Amino acid sequence: MKNTSSNDVRQLTTVAHLMTTERRWNAPLIWRCFQEQEAKLIMATHIPSDCVQDTYQWEYTKNGKYTFKSGYWHIQSKTNAPPLGTDKFWANMWRSSLLPRWKHFVWKLIHRALPTKTNLCKRGIDIEVTCPFCKGQTETDLHIFRLCPTAQMVWRASPLGIVSESQAMVPMQTWLRNFLNLFFNQDGKDDSRAVQLTATLWAIWLHRNDIIFRGVSVNPNRILEVAQSHVHSWKEAQEAKLMQQQHLNWKQPGEINLTKISMWKVGKCSNLGFFSILVDAAWYRKKNSKQKQWEAAVAWAEDDNQTISCSGAKRIFPQDALQAECYAILEGIRVASGLARNVILKTDCKVAVEAIRNENQAHSHIATIISDIRKEATMLDFFVCLKVSRNAVVKAHNRAQQERKGLGL
């Protein structure tokens, strides 16, 4: 806060004291009492049309609600150590087409979290620790997956032809990361080799469990069969996924693909007038605070072939471009509602349209704006909010740009 007069300070005991009687921000008071950045944040906060209960908001999640995950990442961001799993390896792992259970298995193996016999002993479980395959060495992740004679035979006979005992001093975790990094970097989106490697590790682990818990005999050929069966199932799943995607994207010549249209509608069309309006926002983060241009403006204009003109614009203080686009939609629907009972509103912001469609998933800083948009829409007989191309709203876009730069007509 600025050093202001005692009368100004005494007035500011609640947020309501920063508003006018018309439920708008008292801009002169805010600019007089607060620093520029603080004033902009206040002015960018949307005041709902209805009185609503105050709530706590957590700024590190999209919906404003606290989660343990977001709390963990926030604490990690305040330390020098990067959060777990932020390196390129894990980014490639999580986006790969490996089955979810394989990803979890790799994560546990790399973090030494698999319940091998040595790990169980470290946790205080009293069991014998010999390898169930060779019966001669201690069962560690390095031994059972690489150095055991059974594992060596499996790797040599696998399609990858890996000599697993080579560089035996390299830890299992480093060995696995190195191979997966190699495959991710060389193969791009083709995960075949990464799948083969992971499926072989998975099959070794499953066979180990079958020996311990079901009493089956050691059989390297069975490990190879299970591994290839899993690889085959993965390939079938990828082919089915591709066919499904092709089916969704297929359309007859000249046919509109409705799966790609983003829109929200409410009500039923009546005979009490029809109007189509274009809206857009112009937002620019100023690098130089001495610039005289405003950071944002919203504008609206009548669509082509409309007999009524409604072009207009206003400057605003949004937190970001998305909030500016939402303000443009809100202003547009308010203007159009005075002209017709059936309204089509066109915007080039798909994220805003999706937020209107899924109000509960809207980001916290636009939630109240989305709520007011939906409220205004339900007061009409019929309303459609449609995502269109930038060229389709160029009339409103140019108007918003002029207003932001102080060139408004």
C-alpha cells in the first residue's frame, strides 16, 4: 500500500470499501491507495453480479483447491533441488505409450522400491535371500534382472540381443535409464524397443513371482514367451487406438467434423429476434511500465449480414489473455441481449468456450466470469457460444487493438 491519508486508510477495513454502490471497483480510491501492480491485480479481479460466499483460493491449482501434489511441487519450487521426475528422462517416460503398469514398474525399479528379497530384509522382514532362479546368489535387483544366468540367457535370446552381464559394475538403475534414454532419443515416437525392454523386465519379475508363490520350475523359454505375449498385446492396443482415431477424424467430402467443433448452447430458439455478434480481446504484457498503451481491451461487433450495428470496445485490467477473452464474451453477451432474444456469439478462444462448457473445471481466476456468462445466457431464449477462427472475428479484433493502443474511434 502507498502512504495515504489517514481517512483513506480508515476506510479500507473490508473489500467492500473498495467498491462503489453499483458493485464496481472504486478506481480512483484503488489507484490512490495501492502501488501499480497491486492496483492492477485488484482491478483484474472480477466482481460477480450476485453476492457469493467468500472462499479460500489456492493459486497453484487450476480450480483453486489445495492438493497434496500441488503443495509438494510448490515446496520443491522453493528449494534448489528439482522436483522428483522433472528431468527429460521422466518426461519421455510419462508421455510414452508404455502401459501404465509398466511405467509404475520402471519407476519402482529405478527408485529401488521393488520388493526384492534384499529390500524386504532391509525393511525388517526375516526371509532367506537366495535368488529363486540360480539358488546361489543373493537376490538383488542387479542380480535377478541382469547378472543371474537365467536373466543372461533371456536377454541374449530376446529380440534386443543384450549382453546383460557386460559392465556388471554399473548399477541396475543407471543401466535401465541409459537403455531407455537411448531408445527414446533414437526412436522418437516409436516405442517398440522401449516396450521390448520393459516387457522383458516385467516377464522376468512375473516368472520370479511364479517360482516363489506358485512353485513353478525355472524356465527361460517361458519368460521369453510371456515377454513376447505382452509386446504383441501392446501392438494390438496401439493399432486399435490408431483405427479409432482415424474413425473419429474421417468425414465425407464437404462434411463438417463435429468432433472438432467447440461450442456451448442453452435454451430453445424462439421467434423474438435473432442476432450474431463477434467478440475478441487484445492483450499485451508491457515490458516498459512507462508505455502509455493499456495492456488490454475487449471489443464486440455485429457479424456480417446483421442489420443492426453494435460495435464497441472498452479497456480492462485482466490478469492474463484468457481472462481478457472471458471478459470479451461477457461484454458481448450483455450487448447482444439488449438487441435480441436469440444470440450467437463467436469467439476465437477455444479455452474460454471449453471453460463455459465445463464450469467446474474452469481456472479459479475466471470462475466468477464464467458463472456470470452462464447466468446472462440463461436469461435469453437461446444462446450459442461458438469457437471460430481468428479471421472470423477480425472486425472485433481490430477494434480491440485500436482501443488498447488508445486509437479507439
